[in-house]
Amino acid sequence: MEENRLLSQVRRIDHLGIVSGVARKIRLVEIIDRMIPPAPQRGVTAGEAVLALVLNGLGFVSRPLYLTPAYFETKPVGTLIRSGLTEEDLNEFTLGRALDDLHEAGLSALFLHLASSAVGLSERGTTFFHLDSTSFTLSGRYPQSEAREDEEAEDEGEPAVIRITHGFSKDHRPDLKQFVLNMITLHKSRIPIWVEALDGNTVDKTSFSRTIQSFLQQVQGAETPMLFVADSALYTKKTIGELSGKIQWVTRVPETVGLVRHLLSEVPLEAFRPGGEDLPGIRFCEVGTTFGGIPQRWILVYSQTSREREEKTLSRAVSREKKALEASLRALSQTVFSCSEDARTAWEEIFGKARYHRASECVVSEETGHVRSGRPKKDAKPEIQGYRISGSFEPDPEGIDRELHRKGFFVIASNHLDDKALPAPEMIALYKSQGTSIEPGFRFYKDPLFFADAFFLKSEKRIMALTVVMGIALLIYSLAEEELRRTLKTLKGSVPDQKKKPTSRPTMRWIFQLVEGINWMPSRGDPAGAIWMKEVQKKIISFFSPEVKAIYGVP
């Protein structure tokens, strides 16, 4: 009987002990509760509620707030969060109030304080950051946003509230309303250091400067020089003028800048130097210039990989244009014009827009017939009723070559003028790492295995707070992955990969799957309970910090 009672209390802990252990290591609950002092009448603090949301979000399920208690029914809440807590304590109202408290406390500043403490930002040397944005589409109505569409600014002293509205959609859903998320990550990792929810119609060219300056205001007094890497939206005269002197930056120069087109057409490929072993298929040429009154280094880059990829893209564009022209000419041949000039004008309009083809033949023919109804007289001659036009076209070698000439080339700019401290190859590698540093973070936010359909909330304040909770989940996930890989490298250890081969660079998603099936059960002699797991799972847990090992009872 007693045995059956104990078995009924068995709970699944799986990988959540790793999440909770890393949260303890970075003092997640303690830091949040220090910034948001617990209310005496509440049984769950803001920090504990945030930890519950993170555990839910990283639990490989998609459950809205009101189903969180059901999620924790099978989890050892006391072991993961705090002894004495139950799943009933983690209800919709408790978690909703915690999101409201986060918003009132200042979301981005709170996240920066937590993240910088976790990664030891103040102890680092020269620090490189990556900045980018993404958008999140939402369905339904947001009356508060609609009511504030015409408002110019928020009340001073009040935390900003985003507007859910239409804007440029990076999810390719312009029909849906959205909000924008700006994120800053550390270089050579996807560890987020700043997350900021913005209005749905926010434009990168204006928001990047504001985001960086808001970040700098929060880290005032930092002695470490900061260098930001961002895409071409950063490169405007206004933005680089505002930021130069405050930070160093590396960004791509838009092709709309006239000097870019001039240099790429005038500098021969022979003047480009090879990038070396670390940059295979890359050649570059460095020049000095001034733009917007800011002296800077420009690195002209040629990438063979980009060239091959863009050639395929161009080939598809040529094929699409050919099909479009064929369809336009078929429609044109069925049209009767009142005069030959109108027919030729229509022909010229079609080929005036063509980039990769040109007309090779154009024939205007008269459309004749008898105007009056009935049988015509014997000597009656047909009259001209209109004009038709027909012809053919061919590829335009000059147009195609002109496009091909620019393929594979791009320009990187920086106000970091010391080419010994930051050589051109390192600057190129720094810019190219944008895709491996910040893009994975955005994929994490949108991964259906984690926070899928998380933005069902109808309160803009809570949506903003939830983006920070998701950022905290990404922070914990990234820190756990970085710690495990560092330990495996130091100890020359490994874990089995998907093909059962040893690897020292596993993803945390794979580790989460490897430790699936770990159970917590109550113990008669130990209030902390007991953990049951396989030997391979014990080995994996042993590579983590003492905080994680303590939860699983691994020495």
C-alpha cells in the first residue's frame, strides 16, 4: 500500500533539472526578486514565476499560461523551484501578475542586469556584440494598440508599451499585425545580452541607433571598448554620426551608396588578396574613405561561395523574366490598337522593364475588314480596323553580364581604424559570424518545440514581458550549452551523438533528448527525494555545474 502511494507520487524531471540548475547558478530568482521585491500576500515571487515560465518554455511542449499548472502536475515543483510550492500555486493569475511586474520594473534593463551578471560582462576585455532584429506576426485585434495609433509618445516616467500594428514583415506576412524584437548577443556565442520589443512598424535604420544608445546608458562607466556588428541598416549618415565616438562598429555598406558601385566596377579582381585558410574562397581589398564625415576603413570582399549562389539566383530570375515576357507578348498579340504608334508604345513598355532580355524583332500589321454589317458590295475594299503587333526577343548578354559582374562582391565598413588590432581578415570573419551568433537566437524564439504560439496574450505589456522571459530561456539554454562544451573540451570527454558516435560539441536540444526519462520519486528518509536515471545520463549530468548535479543527486 505504501509502495503504491510512493509510486503515485513519481514525477518526471527529465532535462528540467539542467534548466533549474543553470538558473540557480546565475541567481535568476534572487536577482529578479531583488529588483521586484516580493509582495507579502503572494505565495509565489516574481523570480519564481519567471523560473516556472522558463521551465515551461523549455519543456518541449507548447502550453499557454492557463495550462501551466497542468504541465507541472507531473513535475517535482519543490525540487525545481522551491520546496513547498505546488503546481496549483503556478496558476494563470500568478504568472500574469509576474509578467505585469516585469514590465513595470523595466524589461530591457532587468534583462541586461541578469545577463551581464551571468556572463561576467564587466570582467571581459574588448567586447564584440551582434545586433539584429526580427518580427513576430500576431492574429486578432489589439484594441489598446489601435487606440494609441495616433499618439505621438508615451507619458514620461511610464514604461513604454509597444503598438501591435502592420509593418515590414520578416516572416513574409504583411497581411498580419506584428511587433519587432531587437536583440544584442555576445560574439562567438548566441548568448543574448539585450532584448527589446518595439512597435510593429519600427524600421531598423532608425531603431538600431536607439537600441545601442539605450544599451550604452545602462552600462555607463564600463571601461571595456565595445564594437557592434550589424547589417546594412546601421549604415546611414545619421546613425554612424550619432554612434561614432561612442562605439566602434562593423557593418555592410548598402549598394545604394554610389561609391560602392564605383569601386566594385573599377577595382580589378587581381587587386584582391586571398583570405587565407580561415577564409576559403574569399578575396579582399582594403581602402580608406570618409562617409558622413566619419573616417573609416572599407573592405571590398569577393566570395566565391556567394558568387555561385547568386549566379543560381540570377539564372532563376532570367527564367522568370522570360516566362513573364512570353505571357505579356501572347496577351499583346491578341490586342487590336487604334494606331500603330499605340502598338509600338505598348511593345516598348514591356521591354522597357526587362533587365535580362531585349526585343529582336517587332512587326506591326494592319487588321482589315468591312465596317458595315451584311454582305459587302462586289467592288468594296476592306478597311483598316486597327493594328496588331507581334515579334520575338532574345537574352541581353550585356544586361546579364552587368548583373554578373557585381555578383559575389560586397563591402564591409568600420570606424575601427587600427588595421593591426583588427586586420581585414578578422573584420570579415567578424561580420560573417553574424549568421552564427544572432540568427540562431531568432530561430530559437520561433522554434515550435519551445515557445510555439506563445504570443496568444492580448495585453501588449505582457507580450513585451514574455519576450524577455523567452530571452531568459535562450540565455539559460545558451549558457548550459557553452558550459557543457567547455567542460567536454577541458576533460577531453564526449557524449554520444544521434549516430551514437562521440562528440564534444553537442547541442542542448540533443542533450535534452538524451536525459529524457529521468524520474524523481519521494524517499522515506530524504525530503529531497530520489532520482532514477541510466548510467549514460549520470555521465552527462556529471559534466555540468555543481548546481545541476545537486538537483540530480550526482556527485
